[in-house]
Amino acid sequence: MSLPACPNCNSEYVYQDQEMLICPECAYEWNPAEVAEEEKLNIKDANGTLLEEGDKVTLIKDLKVKGSSQVLKIGTKALIKRMQEGKDHQLDCKVDGAGDMMVTAAYVKKA
């Protein structure tokens, strides 16, 4: 029986009481189903559409690739493999013709 660590104090001594998980060290109680919903990222494209992992996106602007002379043209398609919150580049994508790279969500639209 593997229960997640306490999100409040990171204690590993967590026990379950019906649907709730309880930490005996800090007395924090939480429902793991609600925590999973809160952890979803709210990253939106240039049009305000919510993006998810596995979505196909299209670039809406020519983008220079850092560290090279390559330019990604408008209309280049990409597949979102992973998403990160709070960084300059939120989307880890597989870009057609360029390989894997990080892209800012403001420069893509959902295809």
C-alpha cells in the first residue's frame, strides 16, 4: 500500500481514513482526488484555448532558435510532449523538421 507523501510537510507517515488522507505529523487532511484536479496546468495558446499534453499545435510567428541560425517558420506544426508551469518556455514539443525543443505557449495555436 503506497500512499503519497503529505503535500504540506512532505512526511511519509500518511494514513487513510475513508476517502481522506491524514498526516499525523502536521494534522493536514486532504482528498487525493481533489489534489489531482488542482495539479492540472492551465496553459493557454495565443487564442486562449487550453492546451494539454498530446495536442498538436501550429506556430503563429517566425521564431529564431537560440544557439543556432535556424528559424522556425509560421505554420510549422509541433506535438506537445510535456508542459511546465512558470518558465519562459512552457511547452516541450517535437517540432516538425527541427526535433525536440521548448516553445513558449504565446507563440502557438491549437491545430
